Amino acid sequence: MKKVEESSNEASFDIENQATSMENRLTNLRALSPACWIYRVPERLRNVKQKAYTPQVVSIDPLHHASKNLEAMEDHKLRYLKCFLNRTKVVGLKDYLEKIKEREVDAAFVIELLLRNKSEEKFQEEKLQDDNAWIFKKPWVPQNILPDMLMLENQLPFFILEDLYNLTAAQTGEPSIIELSYRFFRLEKTWRTHQPSVNPTLKENVGLQSTPSMTKLHQAGVKFNVGSSKNLFDIQFKKNTLEIPKIEIHDYTELTHRNLIAFEQCHCVDKYISDYVFILDKFVNTPKDVELLVDNGIVVNTLGDNNQYCKKTTNRWKANLRQKYFNTPWAAISLFAAIILLILTLNIFHI
């Protein structure tokens, strides 16, 4: 009987300890910020293509900072830090470090890069004469840095950049860091094509409908036109004609859309890019579906530096495309998917 009582007392004591421990954990639980995050790409997206989410040249974020393959840029980041300190004329390095703590090199690198890029013609001579302008002397370097800076995980908190940038903007009258970023990433076209239009009002709740492929629509007599709208999302069906805005395939199309989808999955309530790709996935099931998109001018290749050549040799490009990628249905789908994410399975779009 005594042993039973002792066992009961021990169990009660253990429960009290667990309750106290849990109360302490709940009391000390850090509140989540509703807006400020550096997200990790969900594993189900990363596993499809690691390279689309992993910096290849430069890290400006805490998540990839220790990567061995990015060490080559660290000295150049320090050179840009030195240039930025000279530009801001801060009293001393200590004053500067108090502003941004451990992210000083990355933040200064980004700002100096944006400032040096702001006017290609005006500062071209300065760039080539400056010992610290190595990045702009090698054309491939800024081209490879830009996609790294578009990646979801390779980001800095914006308030750090903004507060630090104000040190130099206040003295020199430079444009805002938003404007500099806009120029560097050439965001005008991206913003215009990805800006959601006003949500249409549905007449009734029609539920989930089956969407025919491009081939089946064509066989049913549907015509295809390039939509006049510059908004990628403005896909319309009017008078037996399916209008799809032009899809330009460029160097960063795949990477940009993959990271936009990852951002939507982590942060946004409305998933415009994910829904857009979901619709395209329904349209494309066979090589013929892709051919119809290409032949009707809906999908246009602008990859690389040979855009003018491609325009003059459209038929040859189409023939090569068919020969190289259209020999099997899955090869065709893989090509289109690799560019606009059609390779992603449908469960990705439902969280």
C-alpha cells in the first residue's frame, strides 16, 4: 500500500513539473512578426530543382552565408564595404557597425552595387578605372549576381538596407533605394505583367471544372490569339477564341517564377502565380499542345543574346525545338515545365 502511495505521489510531482515547464515555455514564447520574414523555400519545392533556390555566386543573407562555393565573392564584398564607407563619410567604423551589426558587409555590398549600376553610361568610365569595379569589368558577373539576388532565401531585411542607405542618400541626394532596385532588376516589365487586375465577379459558384488541353480545344474549333493585355493573368475566352497574353521565355523566367511561387506559398493569401501555372498545366499535356502555343505566337523564346537572330530564323528555331524536345510527350512537357514550372505537381498549389 505504501509503494502505491509513493508511486502516485511521484506521478503527481512529474505532472506538476511538466505543467510548470510548459507554462514557462508558453510565457517566454517569442511573438511572430506578421510581415517581416526571410523565408526558407518549402522542401517539396526545393526538391524539384535545388539550383533555382540556392545562390551560385553571392550570398547576401544569413541562411547561405557560410557556403564554401560563395567564398570567392567575400573579398569583393569587403572592397565594396570600403567604397561605401568612403561614400558615406561616417565618423568611424564603430559608428557604422552600430547601425547594422553583423550584416554590415552584405548590406553595404548591395547598396554599393545598386549605386554603381544606377547609370550605366554616366559611370561607365568610372567603373572601368576603379580598382574596386571588378564586378562591372566582367560582364558575366553582374549577370550571375542578379538571379542570386532574386532568390527567396537570399535576402536581407529591407529596413537594414533602408536605414544604412539613408547615410549616403541624405548627403548626396541619390534616388530612393526602391528606385535603385527597380533599375537594377529591370522591374518595370515584371511589375506590369504580374500586377493582378481587379478580381472579376463570378455570376455563380460553378465548382471545379475540367479544362481541355490546347489540342482538344483546337479540335473543337477554338482559335488561339495572343492576348492584347500586357497582364499575364488576363486569359480570356471570347467568341470561340482563347486569348492568352504572350509568354516570353528569357534567362531568368524559370528562376523568377519558381521563387515567386515559393514566396506565395510562404507568405501570400492570394496565389496568383501558382494559379496561373495551374491553368497552363491544364492546357499542356502533349507535344502538340506546346506546338500550338509556339505556332500562335503565345510562347516566344528570348533566351540568350541572340534575340534578333532568333526572330529572323523562327522556322529553324521551331524545327530544332520540335526535334530536340518534342520527340516524346514528357520531353515536351518537361521543356515547358522547366521554364514556367509545369513540372510541379498539383498538390503544390494547395496548402
